Amino acid sequence: MNRRNACRAIAAMLAAPLVAHARQTQTLPAPTSPFKPADYITIPLRLHMLKSDAFKDLDCRLTKADLHRILGKVNTIWRQAGVHWGLESILRETAANEDRLRETRDESGVIALRSYRLIRPEASRKFDGLHVYYLHKFPVNGVYYGDHTALVQDAARLRPVPGGIDEPIPRVTAHELGHALGLPHRQDHTNLLASGTTGTSLNAEEVAKARSYALKMPGALAFETLRAQLRSVERDGNADQSKHLRRWVTEIEAVSAAPNS
């Protein structure tokens, strides 16, 4: 969700039945992918689990295992566009400016959505890729700020739609990443860019636009470039970097053997 649509999304969420967050194990139905591994674009992704003793709303309840599951479902959704989100790291870190936000809430009763940008720890921001920060709750399910940064609440709730996803957080994450790839909101309630629903579909125009944006993202790699970089770092003996690249290659190559691919 972008900031201009935050109020509209809140109203829509309050007006309909919701699916609350749960740690689901049910398999997400895989969107059919027209793309072969060689067509994939990989975008590095750093996930942040925020913690806070001073302001419990910022204290993420998820675990690393949860985030691995969530990202797996995010990549299943984005398979239909031939986009792969390559996990660079999962960080558990203290939210920045937590006292400042809590004091603002206590004094005025509300925190402006833009103010939540302040909770991003400075030390982990430098990165050629995209960031997703998970906190417990804030006024919307998620927001993309337009600077390669998204925030998602672990208390996310969605309206179920036919064929929708079984768990809110992967859908909210995938939705915000869609905004990062230039996609605006849609009225089609089964679409990934619809506000507040479990829908995950993309149309051909959205797929083309997302792929065009994906190539411009920081750290983005076409598949053959990814494989070439892997060969290069393996020759150089860079074990840490080769571990990431090898995992991304393996995950993408597994798509060709996956059901409905």
C-alpha cells in the first residue's frame, strides 16, 4: 500500500470479514508460470524482524522459521511474473527511535504513517536490494515507502476471496513488493494489488511492467548473470557470497520441476 491509499484501505478492512494472521502450514496453490528458469530476474531481499521493549506494537512476534515460510509463499506468488526474491539475510534488531514513537502516541493518541520510517535501524540500511521490516502492528497491513523499503505488520488481516492465499502475511509482503515494482492498486478483488484481500493474481500488463521495473532494482540479476557471478565467486573462494548465489540458482531451477510451473 502506498501512503495515499492508507485511509481507504483501513475503511475497506473494517467493512468486511477478515482472515486473521495464523502460522499456516497449508500449501499455497501455485500460480501457473510461463517462465523458464533462464527467464527469471532475481532481486536481493533483506528481511528485518524488529524488536522493542519500550513499545510493544513494534515488537515483531515472528520467528526466522516464519519468515522462511513467508518468503517461500511470496516467491510462489511472484513465480507468475518470473521474479524471484533472493534472501540475503534475516536480521533481528532493535527498532530505532522507539521511545520517540511511543511518546508521540501517548501525547497525541496517533502516529502518522510516515513516522514509522523512523524505526528502521541505521546500521543495516546500506544494501543493494530491497528491505522488508516486520513489526507487530501499526495502522495498516503494510506500506511501501518508495525508497526500496516496505513495512509489514505481523497482525495483518485480510478479506478472503475465491482462490486467495491461505495466510495474510505472505500476501501483504508480496503486495508491497508489487508496489516496489511499479504496480498501482487494482479494483479486481482477486488481484495481488487489490487492497485488503487474499487475491494473488496478476494480469499480463502487470507482469510485463513488474519485470521491466525488476531489472532496474538495486542488485537485480538476470539468471545468466546470476550464474556467471556464482562461477566467479566460487573461483575466488568467497564462501559467504557463493552460498547466497547458489541457493538462489537452486531455488529458481527448482521451479521447472514444481507443480503447475
